[in-house]
Amino acid sequence: MASFAETGPRTPVTEGIRVDKVHPRARLLRNIRAILVVVVALIGLVPVFAMGLTAFKSRADVVSVPPQLIFEPTLEGFVFLLTERSQMSASALATAQANEEELSLFERIALENGQRINGPSDFVTRLRNSLIIAGGSTILSVVLGVFAAYAFSRFDIPGKDDLMFFILSTRMLPAVVVAVPLFLMFRQIGLHDTHLGMIILYTVFNLSLTVWLLKGFIDEIPREYEEAALVDGYTRMQAFFKIVLPQAATGIAATTVFSLIFAWNEYAFALMMTSNNARTAPPAIATMLGRGGIEWSAIAAGTLAFLIPVVIVIFALRQHLLRGVTFGAIRK
């Protein structure tokens, strides 16, 4: 009884004293890390903040020196981005100003610059092309990558290490090296400037990333789960769809985001392998010129509109993305 009385209460008291001694230091380190993360995030958001301000500036405010942080916001940049315009004569301008109340918001903004709206610009088409090509290639590369990663993870494939290295080596290949051969090949088989051709091209370059990432996630799933399902009478495909896929959902979400970002932001292939029908937004924004000068507000508005869909996807998958990135970091 004496020994129990002596040894029993000492452990929680001792552990409590140790926790009290370590806790302030751990809290300090955690606060320092949080401050550093906030500082780095703010520094990284400075270009995005400047781009957002520029998108709502008038042409005079954009080129003003020094730059103006306080200004009257306007949708002039979005009007220049989304519409095709032409200069109006003096008589047509006077007539339009007399009937200004009947004009739409975009028409009134164009009228302030002495212009009339002739129709929509091709930026909406370019953005739609980006959605089709990036979305299609992401879905296709993730689906193919899941099956390939599962095969590399679960089966004894002859030369598996060599095949994995070969797949990874395609990711190391600069786009400019294969641009000319791919251009000639696509022209010959009729895939140049087509959505299908760009989807296939982006899928091939995304497969190396998806296979390697998903193989790491599937390796962390214990084989015993599938073996138990097989013993219960499941087929290999049933075990894959009902056991492996739900367990690898976070990894698949993270891989989807990374693949989408690559396909969405890709510039070199989009510039060299398309001309009109399948031209995506990145080269369209970079080659955007105004009348009598570069319309920086329209370029900033286009970049902001191009950024929003990726932000929405990442925000929607943020929980899965965080768990997917850290998946397998702690082993039990």
C-alpha cells in the first residue's frame, strides 16, 4: 500500500511539471512560425493585390506616377477586356451622349473614352477553351494515373523501377525541345489547333506527375485491407473501387489540384500548338494590345478573371489538399 501511495500520485504531478516547463517555449515557437507564415503570405500576395487594384483603375490612374493607391474604381478594364470597340466620330459621339441614359453600363464606360462597342471580344472564348482543355486533361490524367499507380504499387511488374524512372523523365523534358516535332506531327494527323490535341498533349505531360504522386499515396494504404476484402469474396476491381479509392481520396484531390494548375497555367504549348480555335487564355492575355497603347487595366482584369477559377477549385478542395499533402507523413 505504501509503495502504491508513493508511486501512484508522482507520475501525473511530474508530468504536469514537465508540461508546464515546455509549454511556454512551444507556444513561443508556434507563434513565431505563425508570424513568419503570415509575413511570407503577405509578401506573396503583394503582386495579386497590385493586380487587383490595376484591374479597377482607369487608364490615367494606371500610368500615373507615383502609383495611386486611392482612386475611383471603374470597370473600364473589364470593358476593354470583354468587348471589341471602335472610335466614334464627333457627330456620332454627340448623338450617343444625348441618348446616354438608354445605354448599358459597358456602353457608357466605352462612351467616356469616345468609343462604341462593336461586339464581344475573343477572351471569353479563350477562357472557355482553358476550361475545356484543362478540365479534360486533368480528369483524363488523374483517371489513368490512378490505375497506373495502383498497378505499380500492388503488382510485381518486370522492370518496374526502370519504367517509373522513364515516366518521371518525361517530366524533365523542356517543352521547347519537343515543340517543333510535336507541331509537325499534329499538323500531319489533324490535331493542330484542336481541343482534343491539346487535351492529349497535356495529359501525356501530366501523367508523370500523377503516377508518381498517386503511387506514393497508394503505397501508404495497407495491403491487408484489400486482402481482407478478397477473402470476403470481393474481386480485385471491387476491392480497388470500394477499398483503395476511398482511402486515397485525399491524395487524388491533391493530385487533381496540381494537375489542374499545370494545365491551366501552361503557356509554351498553348502558344505554339494553337492559333485560333483552341487558343487558351494565357497566350491571349500576354498578347493583348490596346488601341494606341497597352491596356494594362484590361490585362490585369484578364489575369484576375483567369485566376478566379483555380482559386475556387483550391478553396473547395482545401481540406482534402491539406490532408493529401501530409498523407503518410506520420506512421503509426
